[in-house]
Amino acid sequence: MTPRIETRAMSDLPRLTTPWRIGALELPHRVVMGSMHIGLETLDDGGEALAAFYRERAEGGAALIITGGLAVNAEGRGGVDYAVLTDDAVRTRLHRVTDAVHDAGGRIFAQLFHAGRYAVTGGAWQAVAPSPVPWRAARGEVPRALAEVEIAQTAAAFGDAAEAAKAAGFDGVEIMASEGYLLNQFLSPRTNLRTDAYGGDGPRRRAFPALVYAAVRAAVGDGFPVTVRVSGDDLMPGGTSPEDSAEFALALAALGVDALSVGVGWHESTVPTVQLAVPKGAWVATAERIADLLAPLYPEVPVIASNRITDLRDAESVLERGHVDAVALARPFLADPALVARSFAGEHSLVNSCIGCDQACLDRSLTFQPVSCLVNPRAGREVRFPVSLERRRRIAVVGGGPAGLAAADDLAKRGHDVTLFEARDHLGGQFSLAARIPGKEDYLLTVRSAEKRLRAAGAAILTGTSPAAEDLAGFDGVVLATGVRPRAVAIEGADLPHVLDYETALTRGIPAGTVAIIGGGGIGVDTAAFLVEEADEKRRADAFAARYGVEGAAEFARSRPTRALARPRSGSLVTVMRRSGKLGDGIGITLRWVALSNLRDAGVTMLSDLDYRRITAAGVEIAHADGRIELVPGETVVICAGQERNNPLETEIAARGIRYELVGGARDASKVDAVRATGEGLAAARAITR
Ligand code: SF4
């Protein structure tokens, strides 16, 4: 059975829509939903939530899904919320998943996973590794080196897990040998310091992964697809060399692997791989190197490129280059389960784009919280928020920022009669501001696609309109999502003409000259990036490649249509100040370090632990914790001191007895948190129609 998708306008994706094979398995198109840990794998619900999550993606056209990592044994779990494939209860749950995907016309592979030294054990067990080499985030926990006998047992565990996967109805397995997990650790001379049969030179470092492959193949037999996720580049000094990676890929092909999916980077690498600072398609060249190597010798082994591709038109361009056979995307399937169906129907503008923020996915998965998506808060919660309509209601949503759009999108999708009011002349709210920051241009895509979907669903969108409470009396309910406004500061001189709030600064631009930024949270850091980051995507990609020494990282971005933000540059000294606490507080863990190091490299001065004394015509006078007084130069001073609620309607609406839900910044402006805002928008859309 093939996924039920429309392909009436597939002419702009001719290569992606061409059938292909992984071993004996025929697939109708070349888009793979890549592996993501969802955090639902251990939920004791009989597999209902996980099955619903994958079912919706298969219904949306994902012809081949790779599960998140399923541990081959208990010590191989990435953390406490990882499932062990050979557990009976897990297998039962997974059977429900495979049934759901098959029922929706899709295929699904189990990813066979062992975290090795990347296991976050919380002291519940000791992580294992080729050698006792710890990593930074393990907080002093040193992994135990596997004894030779345990190496054989671990390989056998991969075989057992593969057998369990086959019994649970999976259509194939992917062995995880990339991204710094156990097999990758054995391959790398940085983490494999062994001197026995499993360490030393390249062939011996490859011995354990080869043993794993043999165990898996023996367990599932010849006709069952077995693929391997290989590392195209560890991005680690002293890690696996390109020659070693090439030898490993060739060895797997010689052993009969059915396909190779190419990953990149380790968790502890200082090169960002999937964050929004990474150019689109940065790692395509890495996969192409492996594909070019295999093509003359093993043309039957397809190679799959992945990472930092969010749009299927880009995926088509990747195939057009003529090297790899398919493209895997992961987070874009969180953002839009119907990514394939919409794109194949030529409805690219309706696709809810992944904006690369990591806030509800990677950041949560690293802290063992269930994964969702900032732009699609239903992700991972499909059972709790089914798409159904009991009784059509007439709902007003006031505010077209992230929370309002999430509410309106959900209401309209379920068939309610929606009127969206927005005071500005455009939708987007804080997303529109964010989209002015270089690297965050995609924030505008999610706003535009929401607007398109709303219009397609028949919603009325009234921009430039601020309704009074009496205008809302005829609705069955109102979602108040009027957002936030910049908070003013009580500092002497804050009313001087060269002092701007962040909204004005980002909207109208900042005159050339020195800039002092008061407030070093997420918005302060963004405002500094607005001033110093390269606005042209192509030049930014070149800068990324040069900075990290990654040959080819800008190649694909250079071939894309130009996107350059128009904005004035200060061309001068920028200082970000924070009274106390961490600079960049509020930015997610996966993005903060990249954002701060970019600013540092761009020469931005960052100061904290200080008091603001006064703002003068020349800048901001501050007192350091040690008593030193300094004048921070600022021909322009930008206030990024947080927000306050903008909630002009609630009192009167309540007085009139109109049913309402209050969401996002209008409810609580204490922290910039778009994940909370969109989640509340969704919850309000449900509550107001009950
Ligand atoms: Fe993409 Fe952000 Fe959603 Fe993650 S949370 S899938 S990065 S939009």
C-alpha cells in the first residue's frame, strides 16, 4: 500500500516523486522521515500516543519513517525515557505503531540504538563505551570500557533487537552508527583507545560495528532491509578521519547493507549542525562524498542525505545535483505532518515550516521532556488534541502573533467559523520581529503559511483592526492573544531621543554608530545579532563554512535563491548589558551557545553584573559589581528589558459576560516563551469550543 497523497502538481518535484528501493522494499518517493526521539516511547498507554503521532505522518505522505532510537539493551538507553526494543511491553506498544503506519499506507524502520558514553544515566546505571573517555555533559561520570566478552554480547543484543523489531512488524531496521553514539565511538580514535581486536588501527576500530551489522543481518535474514546511519563527518578534532569514514561505508556496502543514511556531528562538537545558524543544506556535500565513493562499486546501495533541509523544493535540488538517492528530513515532520502531501500537491505555501528553533524538540528531548513543536503544538499530542468538530462555533481570535495564530489555525482546521483580528497591518507579532534577525528569516514562513491555511479554511482575517469589546459580543467565544509590548525602564535619561525600545529598533532600524543594548536576555542577544550578523544568506553561509573550516558547507546555500534581509547596519561598536544572570537567558540550550559565540566573534562586548546609573547623550553609565564606573558608548540605546502584558480587552469582555480564553504574553509576559504561547493558543482553541 502506498500513502494516500495527492500528486496532481508534482511537476516541480520530479526526482523526489520517483519510486526507489531499499533492498527489496519499494518506496513510492524519495523523502524519508528521519529519526527523532519523541519521548513517548516509554509512555504506558499501550503505544496509543506514539502510534497516533506516526500514523498522522504516514497519512500526511511519509512513505518511510525511521523511529527514534530504540535501545538494544538497558545500558544502551540514551536516558530514562528511552525504550528497550526487546522489552515485551515495548514490543507490544511498537506493534501498535507499525500497525498504525501500515494502515495509513506507510512503512517504518526501527532505529537500533546504543548511546554508549552519551547515555544520560542520572546515576541509575553506568554508561559503557569502548574506553573510559568521559564527555563534558556527563558531569564527571566516566563510562566503563566494555570487556571483549561484553562487546560480543552487545553485538548479539543488536541482533536480538533486530529480531524483535521484525516480530513487531517493522519493515526494516536502521543501525545507528553516527552522531557520536556507541558504534561511532568505536570508530573514532578519540574515544576508542583500545589496543585489542576492537581498537588501534582503522580495521580494528571497525570490527565492532561490523560485528553488529553481521549480528543484525543474521537475525533478520537476507530479504529484510538493513540500513546504517553513518557519520559523514564527526566534526570532532582527532575524530574519525574522512578516509576511515570512507572505508567504513565501503565495508558496509561489501557486507550487503541495503542503504546508508549520512549523519554529521557529535553532541560535544563545537560546530553547530542543525541550529538555525547553520546554512540550509550545509551537510549535503558530506553525503555526496559517500555517495560518489559507493556509486562506481556499489550502485545498488542508495545513499540518503539529511540535516538542515526543511523544504521539499530544496530536497528536490539536492537530488538534482545527481549524487544522493533520497533525502531524510526529521524536524519538518514535527512542524507539519502533511509536509509530503502538501508539497507533492504543489501547495508549498501551506506547509508549516520548521524554523530551526529547537525549542520544543531538541531542547526538550535533551532534558527528557516529551517532544513537540513550537509551530505545531499538537505534535506528540495527537491523541489529546484530535482534529474533530463536534459543533461549529463562531470564534474571534484577537491578536495575530504566535499564540493567536496557533489558536486560529487549530480552530479553522477543525471547521469552526474564525475571525482573526490583528491591530497591526500584518500578522506575526513577535515572530515578525524575530524574522528580522539574520538566521531567523524562516519565522516569516510559518506566519505566511498560517495565514494561507486560515484563508484556505475560510477564516476572516482583519488586519489593522482592534475590536472593542462590544464588537465581540456576537461571537460564541473569544481568544484573547493580544501579546506583549516592550517594558519601559526607570533609568534616568530613558526618555532621550536616541533611546529606542526593541520593537521600534527592529522595525525601523538602528542608525549607524555605537549601540548600547540594555538587557541581555533573548531579545537583547537578538538585537545585537540584528546589528552584526550578515544579512545575506549566501554570505552568511560562506562565513559559516570559513569559520568552522567545513569545506562544502556553503555550497548548497549558494545555489538557493537569494534571501537577504534589508536592514541598516550600525557598522560600529555594539555592547550588550545585563544587570544580573546569564547573558542570553531564555534562549534554548542548543541555540544559546551558538548565538553567544557568534556575537563574541563579531566583536560584540557583553557585560553583566552591573547597575545602570543613567543614560546620557553619549551612552549608558554603568557601575560594575566592583564599583568601577564606565560609560558604555551608545549613540543609540536600545531597551530590551522584557515585556509587559498587552491586555486591553479582558476587563470589559468579562464584564459583558462574553466567554473568553486569555493566552500567551497577554496572560503572562514574565518570560519570552513562544512554546508556551503556541501551546496555550492550542489549548484555548479547544477550551473555547467545548
Ligand atoms: Fe522545528 Fe522548532 Fe518545531 Fe523543532 S520546535 S520542529 S526546530 S519549529
